[in-house]
Amino acid sequence: MPSPRFRDTGRYVRRPATAKILRPGNLADLMRYLDPESRAATPIRIRGAGTASTDCNTNDSGTIVDMTALDRIGTIDTHRLTVTVQAGVRLGTLVEALAPHGLELAANYDQPERTVGGAIASPCMAPGIGDRSSFLSSEAISIRLVTPDGRLMKVSQQQKHLLNALRLSYGMLGAIYEVTLRVCLISTFSASHRSIDLDTFADVVDRLATRDVGLKFYLLPHKDRVYLDLRRYEASPGNAHRVPWKLKDWGESTVLPHVFKSLNRIVPIPSVRYRLMDRLSTATHDLVNSRFVTNGTNVMASGRRRREPRDLLHSTWCFPACDFAVVVKAYREFCRKTLAESGYRTDLPAVGFGVAQDTAAMMSPSFDEPMVALNVVSTQRKGWEDFVIDLDQFAEHWGGVPLFSHSRALRAEYARDLYSNRLAFFRKIRSQLDPHGRLLNPFLSQCFE
Ligand SMILES: Cc1cc2nc3c(=O)[nH]c(=O)nc-3n(C[C@H](O)[C@H](O)[C@H](O)COP(=O)(O)OP(=O)(O)OC[C@H]3O[C@@H](n4cnc5c(N)ncnc54)[C@H](O)[C@@H]3O)c2cc1C
């Protein structure tokens, strides 16, 4: 019998959630809420902005600790190139606070709404340019957390293994309260944009994903089109201007999702609607990913904070970069077959990027080799839950690496096999810090108990 899925699909009705939500305003509150004496109902789940697409950040019953009120930015050290922040600080707010000091985060992470805590405890990935890491978590050099029994604990680079376990720990080792992050001097990169067909993309993608270039792409499988965004640090990249980046962010993240949501309501005939959507996507990408956007910085390329992070449906899998040429062609076939058989397709372009090999986190999805992340995005709710189950089967077949926060409908057995030894080691640390499984919800316990 197949193992149950991690999340309800559209085929089942969920019971209404009864979890109590606590929102600590300071360290003492946080320690009190986690202290077993406080008798907060278990399981306890820690939540940042809540943008993950699996149940890693939520509970139907028990308690949810919402970290967003812990939002103070502490010391910005321009000499050591570090910043110390509380876990509830939003990524976009941090980017804006660093910029006047001539500093930026190591990469250009999407979703500025997410919190620093969420971005350290779960994969927050972006195309890493040159030797810069793809994961924000790898920049965390010191973490203060409240353990599952309510104690304050500091973990720094001296405790290498524990720090590696805490990065991408999905809130299972405790609530991250404060982080010290490495930051970089603002540097200008050159960005080149190209529109190519999918077969041409397949011919070059493995070379691009393993070179010094920051690879990002937008994939329209039904149009057979890929929009490439390649970034490099160069000795004299020239001037960078903010307006083109604002236009790009507005086109990709605001115009398309909002227009598509309306089209889903007002154009009832799918074939007409999809044709219109694909035309709009190509027109928008032709405009915003053109020669207009040439040079930039991670500050300029960071989108503005949006109010509705849950507006978009998304599911992400990583695939070994060396196989992606084959995977991307198979993905095109998968999308076409799914549309023909079920009538469902995603409306927005999938977003992909190169993820450098990274061993700084025990649960890193690119621990063994460079990966390409494929983030499938849609505004189409009806049929999505069944689509992500098919996507899971597709990803498993092609050796995809699931992310416990992003890969919706992932199968626990598959994830356990794939992360095998590292997962076993992580489990040992988890069972020492949280022997009674206070922070484990049913979703996570399938893999981590
Ligand atoms: C439209 C869309 C596009 C996206 N695109 C990308 C993308 O391009 N790249 C990418 O990497 N991600 C992407 N994401 C995924 C998402 O933004 C990340 O999963 C994000 O890192 C989660 O941050 P959060 O604050 O929302 O955390 P949450 O979703 O609230 O929590 C995520 C996990 O972290 C744990 N956690 C949160 N805060 C703490 C804390 N203080 N201490 C301990 N544990 C904690 C939670 O328990 C949970 O397990 C996208 C999401 C959306 C909605």
C-alpha cells in the first residue's frame, strides 16, 4: 500500500484547525511558551512568515509559536561584515537596513516577506554567483535558540556539527531567536537575458549550472520557451540603475499573478484562457527580462515586500545539475500529458535556478552535488493538489531531491531513503534535544521520529 501523503489533497476534507497561536514579543515570552511547565499544548510548531508550502510550519492541534513580533535588527558590523538580527525580521526589511551601510546579503533571495528564522531553518535558496553560497543558512555563523525544554542556548562556529544541524532544522531543534549572519559589500553584477527554446536550453543547462555564473530561468513548457537570466561578477561591470529592476519585479511578481487570477475567474474556456496567459507571460518576460535590465546588485534585484505571501501556490524540487538536460525535456512532456489527461496545467512560468553544492547544513539538498531547483508556481487552485501528487511521482522518477518545506505532497519513504545517513544523524541530535517530540507534528514525524 502506498504511504500516506504529507498533506491533504483536494480529494479529502480537512478538519478545522484548533491549534492555539502564541506570539512572543520578547525572549522571556518565548522561553516561557516552550517551557514544559507552561503546559502549552503539544505538538508545538514554530512559524515565521508561513510561506512554506508543506505542513512544516503549522499544526491542526497543539500550539503554533508565531515569531514575527521578534523583529529587531541589532548590530550591523561594517568591519567584520556581520549583522545580528532577531528571527522574526523579514528578509526585505533586512535588505533595506543593510543597504545604507554599503552591505547586502550573499544572494538575491525571492520572497522578501519571509523571516530570517524561516530562511535559516528551511531552505532559502537563490542562484549563487561565483563562490557565493545559494543558501542563506550557510551565512549563519552564530545562532541563539530556545530549546524544546525552554532553555536559551548559543551555538557558534566552534560547535560546527550542531551549527550544521541547526541550519535547515525546520524548527525541530528549538526556536531560533537570534542569528548572526555574514553579509557582503554591495557588488555590481552584470545580468544578461536571453529567450531560447527548450531544446537549446537543455543543450547548455548543465554547463551553466556548474559555472561561476548565477543561473536563473523562467520556463514555459507549453510554449517551449525559456527565459534565461545569467549573472556574473565582473571587474568593471558599469553602472546599475534601480528602475529596471523595479519594473522587472512588478511585472513578474505583481502583474502576472494578479492578471492571471482575474483571467481564471472571467475566461471560462481553458484553451482560450491558457493561450491568453501564455501570450501575456511571453510579452511580460520579453519586456522585463530584456536588454533593459543589464547591471544590478542583490539590493536592487530584491523585490519589495508583498502583503499576501500565500497568494501563490508553489512546489519546489531539486534535480542534479548533470541530469537536468534530460529532466527539463521530460518535464515538458509531463506538463503536456497532464494537461491532456486531467485538464490541469499551471498558469505561471516555473522558476528555476542553479544551486551550488553546499555541505554547510546537515540536511542540505545539494550536499553531494550542484543542483537545479525547479519551483512550479500557479494561481490555479482547482486541480492543484492532484497535480502536485503527479509532480511528486515525476520528481521521484527523475531522482529529484525533496525539500521538507517546499516539496508539497512529498512521500516520506522516498525522502527518508534519499537523505538516509544524514537524516539518521539529524534524528539522533533531534532526539537528544527533544526526547519527548514536543516540536514534532504528524507531518514531520513521518521522517524525523
Ligand atoms: C510564491 C513563493 C515563491 C517562493 N520562492 C522561493 C524561492 O525562490 N526560493 C526559496 O528558497 N524559497 C522560496 N519560497 C519558499 C519560502 O519562502 C521558504 O520556505 C521560506 O524560507 C520560509 O520562510 P518563512 O519565514 O515563511 O518560514 P515558515 O514557512 O513560517 O517556516 C518554515 C520552516 O522554518 C521553521 N521556522 C520558522 N521560523 C523559525 C524559527 N525562528 N526558529 C526555528 N524554526 C523556524 C518552521 O517551523 C518551518 O519548519 C517561495 C514561497 C512562495 C510562497
